[in-house]
Amino acid sequence: MSFKLDVDRLAKDELMYEVKCRGIKVSDTDNVDSLRKNLRSALLVEKNASFTQPFSFTGIIGDELVICESNLDEIGTSLAAFSSEIRKLETKICHCYNRLENILTDDADLIGKRSSLIKTLMELIDDYKTKSKSLQSEERGFQELIASILTGSHHIAFK
């Protein structure tokens, strides 16, 4: 299962990260619309380019791991509710995965923390897959019922 980064579902801080790690200068004063525009342009270039530019993370790794841990908590909470915001949930999973992938360090403690967070993310993805399959099955059954009612092949008894 692959997850797509949906630019319209990212929060401002997530947009800033995604734009900045692609080498585009950002400022706290940039508005969400301009950040989305820059990210869309960068994603289009990535999609159509014959080469890929390596992502560059320039922050403090310990802080980044705390942010990722917070993102994973938010994903876990959303997954527990498994609301209709599926695209937002998938985007958060994709964004958190990208952040974790961009963290490179030689510090054994930070490597251990990163590995633990990646393991948690993989567990959340497995949970997502299970819930997603269950929801799809329920939707298929409902769609089949509606189709049978519309075609007249399903009879409703009234008492």
C-alpha cells in the first residue's frame, strides 16, 4: 500500500518542512497558500525529473524526533477514531514517513529513537490497512444492497 502526500491536507508546519527539505527557502511569514504552491511545484518537478534531488534536513535531530513522535501520536488517535478524514490520515502517514527517512545521524541513541519511531509507524500502517480493508468490505456490501434495490432484485417487506 502506498500513501500519497496530499498538499491540501498538510498543516502549515508540515508544509514548511516539506518545502524547506526540498531546498526552497521558507519563512514563518509565508502563508499556507504560497507554501502549497511551492510544494506543488516541487512535487511536479520531482515527478517529471529524470533525477531526484536528495532531501536536506538542517534541523536539530532530537527536536525532529520529538515532532515525529507527536505526529505518530496524532496518527494513532486518528486511526482509533478512523474518521472520514482518510486522505488526511494517509497524508500524515506519508509526511511522517518522509520526516523519519530524512533523519541521518551517527548518534546511537538518536538512531535507536528513530528506529523505534519507524517501528511504531509500521505498526500504525498495519492497523490502517486492517481498518481500511474492513471499511471497504462494508462499503462494498452497502453498494451491492443499494444496487439490488435500484435494479429491483431486492425486495423490501413492509408489515
